[in-house]
Amino acid sequence: MVAVAEDWASGQLTGPPTDDETAEHVRRFASHDGTELLGALAGAAARLHQLAQSSGLEPPLGDIACHEHDIRSAIGKPGARDAQSVLWTSDRLLANLRPPVPLRVFVEDGEYRSGPPDGTEIQLHTTRFESLRWRTGRRSRTQLAAMGWSSDPTSILDQLYLFGPAASDVIE
């Protein structure tokens, strides 16, 4: 998370990091303790705030929201599933779906249509929180397939993840 914020602020990262970039991020901060990490994050956050005000650069809120829930899950403290950060991030993640078939995703307060204009539409009824989690690879193929689909989604599951899928079920 610290490396994403630093790279975003420096202009080295303009979208979701690749696996190689993530590996470099981990290596870069592997020897840092918690205090050093928080200091680096504070510095990057200040630069991001300044850039947001001066150039309109959007901070990596989606990354922060995703990792907040990773941490909440790890320490057994779920919550904030309806936070503005979840709403904002899920909106962008769902708006950027590019499935090979027509897809309509229904969430608590709206719907998202993606894919080609023709063909039989598949529908998914889910939540914004779950959308954030499966799009960012925090759900296995089995978990995603078990959601509220109108028909069998097996053929498109792998195209629905921005990262992932998780190797095994993620229980939060």
C-alpha cells in the first residue's frame, strides 16, 4: 500500500500494479518496520493530497479501501462495508468490467451494464462490498460462481477479476 501511494504520487504508477510491480513493492519495503512504513505512507499521502489539490490527481482510494478490508479480515474486525470508500471503489470497479458476454450487475443502489450489446445477458445480484472483494481477487472462483447469478457464469468468471481469483475461499 505504501509503495502504491509513493509510485502514484511520483507518476510511476497510473493504474493497478502488475504482479511484477507488486513484487517490487514488497521487496522495496521488506526491511522496514511499522514506524518506517507509517512514516513513508504519511509522506506519500501528503504528496498525493497536494497533487489532488494542484492537478486533480485522484489518490489510490480503491487500493486503500481494498487493503483496509484485508486488515479488518486479518484481525477479525469486519465493518465499514457501507463506507463511502467502498461505494466509490465498487462504482469504478463495476463500471470498468469488460466481460465477453452481456452482463448486468445489480447492487443495493443501482445496476451496471457491460459487455457487448448483443447476446443473452447474464445477471448478477450482489452487494457493493462483495463487488469490491471479488473484483480485487478476494474471492475464489467457487465463491464467485456461488453468488446470485441468473445463469451459469463459469465461462466468464476469469474475465471478471481485476486481480485474482483467490486460490482458496476467503471467509470474512
